[in-house]
Amino acid sequence: MSLAEELAKQQRSISVAEFFERNKHLLGFDSPTRGIITTIKEAVDNALDACEEAMELPDIFLSVSRQDREIYRIVIEDNGPGIIPDQIPFIFGKLLYGSRFHQIRQSRGQQGIGISAAVLYAQLTAGVPTLIVSRTGPEHPAHEFAIQINIDTNEPEVLTRREIEWDRTHGTRIQIEFKSTLAAKKRLIEYLRYTSVVNPHARIRLEIDGEVFMFDRVSDEVIACPRAIKPHPHGIEVGQIRRMLQAAPGTLESFLMSSFSKIGKKTAEEICRIAKLSCTADAPSLSANEQKRLIEAMQMVKVPPPPISQCLSPIGEDLIIRGLEKEFQMDFVKARTRPGSVFSGHPFIIEAAIGYGGKLAADGNAQILRFANRVPLMYQQGACAITSAISAMNWKNYAVAQAGLPTGPLLILVHVASTSVPFTSESKDAIASIPEIEREITLGLQDLARDLKIFLSRRDRNRLQEDRARAVCAILPELAEKVAEIVELPKPDISSIEGRIMHKLIVRKTVSEGIVRVEIKNYTAGQASLSLYTITRDSENNADPPPDFLTKMDEDFTRVWQVVVDPGKVWTTTYSGSAHGTVEIRGIDPRNVVMVDRDE
Amino acid sequence: MSKEDLDILATGRLIGIARKWYDQMLEGQIPSIALPTRTKQNIEYDDTSEVWKYGDRESIRSAGTAKSALHLLKMAYVIWFLRKQIGENRSSTLRELYYISEGWKKAKFQAQDESNFLIEDLEILTDMQREAFHLRPEEDGATIFGPLKLREMTRRGEKDIHCQDDVGEAGYQIPTNVETVELLEHDAKFVIAIETGGMYARLIENGFDGDHQAILIHLKGQPARSTRRFLNRINTQFNLPVVVFTDGDPWSYRIYASVAYGAIKSAHISELLATPKARFIGVQPTDIRDYHLPSDHLNDKDIGALRSELTDPRFASDYWKEQIELQLKLNLKSEQQAFAAKGLDFVTKEYLPARLSDMGII
């Protein structure tokens, strides 16, 4: 036997399932820690996509519970439209089976690998089949399947199939068990938190060994499901056009006009002319050479950009802000949705948001939230075009410190929505460096950073004013007193200085010889209407004017005065008491109030 | 001026500061003070008095910010305290003032530096020295030995003292307030101010004061205000030449500069403290080279200090430029006591006489 014959014996086709078994990293199953996140991510993506298609507000339930030392059970339940029983084995038990791969529109999942890869991973590590329950509506029963994948053939194996009772009227439940660890628990919660930020219409509940995490919805608006569009002539590739031509009996001209977006009769004729092909040529019978000329011609003609608004669904500035505010406490937050744009014939929209201050960590790098088609990107931040676009900006121009990435209490969100998000790999962790996309990210962030700069300088100015106010209120009276003592003259009245500098409401409490005096001076331009609360242990009721409301709790007396002070006027009350207790003002913007408690 | 008059003047000027604030407040203005900016950039040479003084740059401190308001409040407390102290004829040190402020709540000093600066501010605002506020310096005055007769007002009455005949081997100690000393007469040709105690003692032991009719003053490192004031008075009253003898390193050149030109910290009273005619006798970098003195290599700090002196207006002369550049080239420094390598008499018999005749003093 010759060597060639010997080798030929070893040659055989490789099953897709087998290929992925060997290349788990391509799908995000390279380590036990990642397994849980990837599975939940894929299942949540599918659930959100399904709910979107069914125009439902997503209600997603997740649970992670340890079964054995290394085996975890993961349950994902949604209220989507459900899956008809005959489809279930294929969706979960066959890799590369999906409904969205051939459609040109924004969706989370695409290739149909994700969840079936999890099924494969489960049978490889735990050896337990995956349980699927699905119901398509109240008039249909729920079906439960136990499924595995045949690794050699990439075909589903149904171990059991039965009708069961289920309390949901429609939806899908997946129960999957595999070897994992919860080392990445923080990241899992983070992932859901970020998901909830860009899907403010979803409610997600997570239970980890009984511990509950809720991510509530802030918007009851069902998001419009993006509609599929026809491919755009720019960015079409040989294989794709060959398939399309074969499926399109008729003339070349009618093929061009009916199979692509934005090609009319005039453009179709121009393409044929440049490609030196007849408009009436039979489309399926073009030779390879003719197909190549056709593609080249299609790239050369001027065609308007694809219809972006119908195939993409940006989150919108308002909902991004509401989503962020629900999960993060910040002093400043702004969002931008850029106008749609195109790379290689693929429509895309960039959305960005910047948050600052509040409870964001004050030191270290800015927190970066990356999203592609409403899915958070959790890994490979350094390899992502979003990160490099952020680092390439000069943040110091916007009063933000920078060491590669911007630093400080800063949050940056970037969402890339596209019919075809250019990921660097199948595990969909990082966006590839595409100049058109990077440019749009930069423009969006620059716009936001300008707003941030205005906010920061205004805040600094306010701080300065605050500083002045404190100086005047806390120190000047003492200075006046001491100076009067030195020059042996009566203490000068400094209220006009206070008023001129401050334009604020001054609340001053002084205690002298057992008499407490609370004075409210209105240096603002308008009338001030407010409530004065004092909580003290002073029991004597001789306040003048008396409080409008008095209550006793344990040892403490709470007194409330309803006060109206005209601009430039002073309101005073006095009562017997001690220096102890608290004074509080309500019903007026605290930024306009300066509280001076001389006994502090 | 009698002590009583001085007290009345000081009290008046201190109250004047408070009075200004009081008037500002009555007019509805935010109280403020204006002070010259105390940096190297804001000292200028004054041709008439031949000393370095503060320039025209002023900074205004107004009580409009919390920081400055607090500074003014502290100043008010200090004025109030000093006024009381002068009235009661008591005195205190800067260190004591810092501790006294413990009881001033908000106006408490956070560090000794802060109270020192504040006192310097008051000196500038009142155009008086801190001794007039009954504030005593912490450090001892330096000692002096030589053919000089003076009269000191002591607690036990006036005393006439001759600084060779009436003192011990260590010499006469300059009091903290030099204004209580009256210079009577002398039999000297020049004054030599010496950085280290070892060299001062060497000159006394070798009888240098007698042999050359010299008044010896021990500077004790960076000289105290009283020492500088004393040198200034001998120089102006008797018109005696003053030479400064220090180690041969950048830090010692600064000692000379503060004797001759004044220090940045006290530029507001340079006229009283500086002796612009004082000349540097050594150790010069050229001496290190010519006498092959035992020496050490310059360290990074030395080199930095020398470089900084090249841009210091007080060293902007050809002489200093040449010496400093030579020293940087030699990369060496020597102490004044390094002359002992050539015998204990070398400095008094050879080096100093040679330098003094070079300088045209003997």
C-alpha cells in the first residue's frame, strides 16, 4: 500500500460537534469558571431575542445551584413565545442550527452555536442530558425533552419526551448540569447587571444557592423588533452571491432589483453595464468569471446606505440613562445615540454614555461597559476596538485624568448595534478594529466628554461658592468678635457681607445662657417657604413663635415650624434649651441653604 | 527709644491691623490684608540700602475663602494675645506661642511653621521686629571675642563689658534682643565671622584676635537674627570690614549670603539684618585646588544646590560664577577645619593672613 493510500485511509470528515469539543475556547467554554457565564449569557440572549420577536416584556428567571462538589445545575426560564416540540431537539441538540443566521438584522444570538454548545459541554463534563420544557401558548400543553448531542453526527438524541403540567402559559425552561465553579460569581452578577442596563424593559431574577439578586425593569415599553432587510450591494461576497443567484430564477436585472436593498432599475442597469453583462442574462447560469465581474461592478456603483432604522434597534438616550441610573449612583450621566452609519455594507449605530461621580470608585481606571447588540462584552477588554477608541482620546482635554485609559469616578458605556457585529472571534468577547466604527465611537464620546467638562467646571465653581459660604458663615462672625475685642468696640454687624457674598438662605443656631435662638435669613432673590425641624431633649414649651407641630418620641421632642421668609428678611424663634439636638430644614433645595450651628 | 515707647508703638501698630479689619467690616467689605509675595522671584536689590528686599508683588488674603478667613482669624487671635502679653510685660517664644494656640479652637495652629509664618506676616504689616512683640527667639545668640567694649542693659542694671578682658574663654554671648546693647568702643581692624565652633576656638587659642586686632564672631551655622543684627551694627557704627569664614560647600555659601544679603524669609527687615559689605574669605573652591585640601566628593544634593545658586540673584556676580563653576568641575568640597592637615597653626599663620592681605584688609 502506498503512503498516499495509507494517508487516504486516515482522511475523513470531521463532525462539527467533534470540532467544537476540541476547540471549546472558541465558544467560551475554555475553563470551568467561564462555563456558567457563557451558558447563562447564551440562554439570556436567546430569551431576550425571543421575547423581542413576540413583543413580550421579558421576565427571566435564573438559578444556579451546586449539586455535587463540582457539578452545578443551571436553570433558565423565560416567558418567550416557546418552541414547537418538533423544533426543540434541533435548537438544543444540533450545533449551527438557528433562525437568525440568514437574516440581516440586529439580533443577539446569530450562529446558533451558543446554547447547543452548552448542551455539549454538559454531556462532556457531567454526562447528564439537558432538560428542556417549552410551551407555545395556553391552548397547548408543555413538553419536556431530555436531549444530548451525537458527537459524531452532530444530530440531536432525544432520550425522553413527554407532556407535562407547567404553570407558565408560554415560555421555555432549560435545565442543564455541568462541571464548573462559582469563582466568577461577581462577574456573573456584573454581566446581568450590565444586561439589565441596556435592556431596561427586562426583569431578571437570579438565585445563586438560594441567594436572590433582582434586576428590575424601568421601562414598560416593548422594544420594536428590528426587521430583516435585504443585503446591501457593498460588502457582498462571492459565496453569498453565488447562493443567491442559484435561488433566483429570472433575469440578472430583476435579480439585482429584488435581492438587494437600495438597487433600483437605474442602478441595476449601471451594474450590468460596468460588469459588461446583459441585463436580460439568466441569473442562475452566470459563470464564475461573470459572477466575479458582477461583484466588482456592484462595489463600484454609488448606492445609498442600507435602511438603518428598520433593521437596527438602538436603545435610545433616555432608556440608556434610565438603565444606568437604576444600577449606578452617579452625579452626572449623559447618553448619545449617533446617527446610523455603514461599514462594508453593514449598517451600524453607535450609542455611548458617560457617567461621573456619585458612588463610582474614585480611583483606578474608568469602568467600561461594552455592548454589542444589547449584549454585554465581559472578556478581552484590552483587545476590543471600544477600549482602543477610548484610550486614543485625549481625556485631559475634558478635565479627566488619564493613564492609558481615563481614570477617576468615571463610567463609559459604548453600545455597537449592527446587523453584523465584527467580533474578533466566535466567543464574541471583543469588537474588531474597524475604522468606521472607531470613528463613530470617538465622535460620540467626544460629544459626551464636552458635556462632562461643562458639568465638572460648573461643579468646581459651585464648590468654590460653597467654600466661600462656609468661610463667611463659620469664620467671619468669630473674626468680627475677636477684632471687636482687640479694638474695644461693639461687634460689627456683618450680615450685609454675608448676604452679598452668598445669595443663600442662612440658618443659624446659637445658644447663650440657656436660650436657643434659630435664625433664618433669606439672602436669595425669591420668597423661601420651608419647614424647620428641631429634634432635642428640651422639654420646655416656651418657643416664640411656637412650633406648628410638636411630638414626643422616647426622650426626644420634635418641633416643626412652617416658615415663609421674604427675600432680604429674617425669621427668628427662641426657646429655652441646651446646645444639644439637631436642626434641619426641609422643603427647599439644600444647595441654597447654609446651616451654621455655632456649637459644632 | 525707651522700652515703654517701643511697647506703645508695637501695641498701636498691632491694633491698627485689627482696626483696619473692623472698618472694612463696618463698610460691608470682606476683611483682607495685602502682603508681599515671599518667593525667590520677588526679591529685588535695593540700590540705596544695598540689600535684597521684597519686590512689588503682593498677594491679598481676603476672608472670602475658608482658608484665608481662617488665616485672618488666627492672626486676630495672635494680635489679641500679643497685645495682652505686651501690656502685662511678659514674653514668650515662638514655640510657646504655638502651644498657647491649643486653646484657640478653630484658630489653633496646625504646625510650628504656620505660627512662624504668621509672625513674619505681622512683622511685615507693622514694619517692626518680633522682639518688639515680646517674642523671644528659641536659639541662643552666638558668641563674640575680640577688642570690643559694649554696654548691656541686664535685669541687674547696666553692665560695661570688654569682650576680651571681661569674658571667659568662650567669649561674650550676644543677647536675643540686640537693641538692649550699646556699642562703646573698639580697637579692631576687622571682624571675622566663623561658621564652626571648632574654628572659632582654634582662632582664640592661637591668639588670632590679638595678633591681627580682629573681632571673632561665632555664627553657629545659619546665623540667628540677633547675630546678623549685631554684625550689621558693628559694621555700620564702626565702619569695620566684615569677612565671613565658612566651609567650602554650597550650604555654607548660603550662610555667607544670609549675612551679606539677607534671607528670603526675612527680606522685609533686610535693612536691619544684612551686612552688604561683608565679604567671603573662604574656604573657596580655588583654595581646595591650590592648597590640595583634604576633601569629599559632591553628592547629588550639593550639585543641585550649587546649580540653584547659579540662578540665585544673590550670587549673580563674576566671582561667584567662577568659584561655583570651578567647584562643579572639581566635584569636591572641604570643611574649614581641613586646614589642620597642614598643622594647627597653618590657618592662623599662613592661610588667613594671605587671604586678608589679598583682600586688602591687612
